[in-house]
Amino acid sequence: MSKSQIFKVIFFNQGQIYELYAKQIFQSDLYGFIEIEDFIFGERSQMLVDPSEEKLKSEFDGVKRSYIPMHSVIRIDEVTKEGAVKISEAKGGTVSPFPMPAFSPKGDK
């Protein structure tokens, strides 16, 4: 039997960078989105509590599936084991994506 896959997904959300782990990721039927299912959060066996991890746990508590816009995804990696989930502030850089439609209207060529 093959070992189950684990994916690390890093994406941009409301001025912050989210780093999550999940067992299933695939292209959504909703155009321009990816679906993330089966979130993985670390077990609480330590006395120290990471506030960003707790925030993510509460934000995704009860979420069966999440739809993330493709243009928000920074990176998706297949990893051997999960790590700590976290939220970090996006550093203000000089380069940002230019908002463009995903497709052009039929009249434009």
C-alpha cells in the first residue's frame, strides 16, 4: 500500500501569507480555483502554544473543503511529513501582481 501524500500550500490571504498542510489538493470545477481538503494540524503535545497556529486551527475548524484562487497561490510542495502551520505578514515589496482577467471577452482578439 502506498504512503499517503502530504502537501504544503503557501498562499496569500488578506495581506498575510498562510502556510498549511493538507492531504488532498486538486483543480476545482470552479474556474480559477484550487480545492484543498483534509487539512493537517499538529497535535498539541507541548506546553508552548503558537498563536498563529491556533488562529489557523480556529479559522479552519469545521471546514471540509477550501477554495483558494489560483492567483493567490505562492507555492505547493509535496512533502514527506507535515510541519508547523503558520501565518506571517507579507513583506511590502516593490513588485506585485497586476490584476488581469483570467480570460478575455469574446469580442477582444
